[in-house]
Amino acid sequence: MQSRMDWTAAGWSWATAPLRLALECRVGVEWGAMVAAQPVLRRMPQGDGHAVLVLPYLFGSDLTTQPLRTSLACLGYQAVPAGLGLNLGPRQGLMDAALKRLLDLRRRSGRPVSLIGWSIGGLYARALAKEAPDAVRLVITLGTPLNGQPSPAEMWRLAEQVTGQPFGLSAAHGPLDEPPPVPTTAIFSRTDGIVPWRDSLQPEGPLSENIEVESSHFGLGLNPLVGYVIADRLAQPEGAWQPFRREGLRALIYPDQSR
């Protein structure tokens, strides 16, 4: 049953913190579900070996994306850590380092690289795809705050204090919610306990889509329902992207987000 909780940025405050944090307690269950679902996920179409660069959430690191990358490797992908250390936000020099890593992967693999960005890691992924679209096969974001500000805002300010640098991504490539010129999937949850779900939506178009799942924010990289969508999106032949099809059992598991 889908929850009717309808968080909005305007109503986001520390007054609701206990309830929001309670929603995030599901992450342990999602971890267990991911482990239990591995035999099923391994029956998904095998990957073609192309590189998938995974970018973590705020205060996350390559350690927090390890379970997702392990699942992708089991499907036959070259799952690559971001290699950028602890994610303290888009501090000075970070995007230059991320772009260099992307271009190096593209050169070494000889093929475009898929990007998966968790929370604000999705902002990096989208910015990279706009900067170097020829190096990117597709982009998948997980609960990414496309208004450019994570919630609660205090987390953003804390990261600024830790690094001593103001944050912000360049507006040179247009609004943050404007999809890059490559196939782009935005995965969101209405029961996300960190980012208001509407902030994770992008305009839909020929190469962009939104897919709703039932998940906590910190479980998006662990939840087997999310893992199925990621595997389905990555398995599409290069240059033949199609939107996610909600048919049969999928229509029961993945609701129409326009409802």
C-alpha cells in the first residue's frame, strides 16, 4: 500500500524530524531484502560490460555505494567507485576531478559510461552529462534534490562549515532540473525521509523519465525494487533507449507517478 505522506519543500522543518527519521529506519530492512533478492536480481539480463560510475550521497563515500556496485558487478558491469573521497558537497575542484575520472573511464573502456548518482551525487552525474555528453551513455539519479538544495538545509550548511567553502553547481548548463542530452531516469520515493519527493522530479521528454518506488532515502541504493529498475535501464542496448514500461506485475509494483 502506498503511503499518503506528501512531504513538500515548503513544509520541510526540523519539527517533523522524528517522523522523517523513522521513515529512514527502513534501511535495515531494505539491506536484508537486497541480500535475499540477489538470486532474483541475477536473473536479470546480463550487462554488456560497459563502465558504470557510481556517485554517493552527501557525507557518503565509495564505502556506502559498495553494495550497489557489487550487485552491478554480479550483472556483468564494470562498476566503478567515484574515487572522490567523502562527499562533502560540490566544493572547489570536485567537478573538475569528477570530469577527469569520467573522461579517463571513457578513454580506457572505449565506450560511453553510465552514471548513477545517489542524492546530490545525481547532481554531479547530470552536470557531467551536460559537460561531456559524448562520454555518457545514460544517467540514473536516486532521490536527487533537483532544486539544488538538500533537505534539511542544515546538512548543507554543516558541510559548508566543514570545508570552509560555499557550495553550488554552475548554472552554465541551465536549470538543475533540466535533463541532460542523454537518456536520464530519475528514481524517487514519496516516503523519502530526507529529500521532498517533488524535488526529485525532472521534466519528462523523449530521453527523460521519472520512476516512483517505495523506499527510504538511504535505502535507494539497497532496495531490490530500485535495483530491478537500475538493471532494466542499464540493460538497454546503447542508442536504443526506451522509457520504463509499467505493464503486468510492474504496474502493481511501480505506480504511475502522475496519479
